Amino acid sequence: MPRAFVTAAAFLLAVTACTLPGSQVEVGDGLAGTYVVNGVDAIGIEYSGTAVIGETSRPNEFVFSWIVTGSIQTGTGTRSGDTVEVEWQVTEGPRSGSTGRATYTINESGWLVGERTIDGTDGVGTEEIIPTG
């Protein structure tokens, strides 16, 4: 079995073990949960996968983990009203070490819809993070 697959599978199990089954975005301050993610990055590559958002000990701060086509990414985000600002990095995959930023708006359905940039790359990507459940 390829090393990247084993690492990705172990990461997914560890991340999803931190959330309750069937968890989803909550009305109010809560964002913690498991999501489906779809996007097109800043260089035009489509991707999809799973995103997990977890709480930290700081108010309005969250940890993000993405397992998407070809990579694993992590980040930290801060919520202000219906906006979430995230700094992220690729921890495994072809662009390992790449970093960027994302800005999401939380819509009435609990989706995070926004734009992502890759540091050092022109262009802006789009992403939708959709609650499961």
C-alpha cells in the first residue's frame, strides 16, 4: 500500500475521531464538525474531499483540516460574525509546504463559501465547505 495513502487514511481516522458522528455546523458560534469540500484552486485545478473543523481554547478560533484530491492541508481560522479568515498550509502532497489564505462567508444554510489564495501564485480560487448530515 502506498505510504501517502496510509498516511492520509491515518490522518482522516485521527481527525474524524475528534468529532461526533453526524456533527454539523451549529447555529450561533459553533463551527466544529465534518464537512464536504469542493473547490477550484488559484491555478484552476478542481478538487473535492473532506474538511473537519475543530474548536480551540480561544474564543472564535478554529482548526481546519482538509483531505482533498492529492493533498492534506491544515490551518487556523478566526470567526468574526459570518466571516471566517483562515491561514492554511499543505502538509502532504505534491505541493507540500505551500501556504495561503482563505476568506469564507457563512450562509443561511451553514455553508462556508469563499475564496482561497496560494502564496506566491497569481489568481484566486473558490471553495465551498458544506456540512454533512
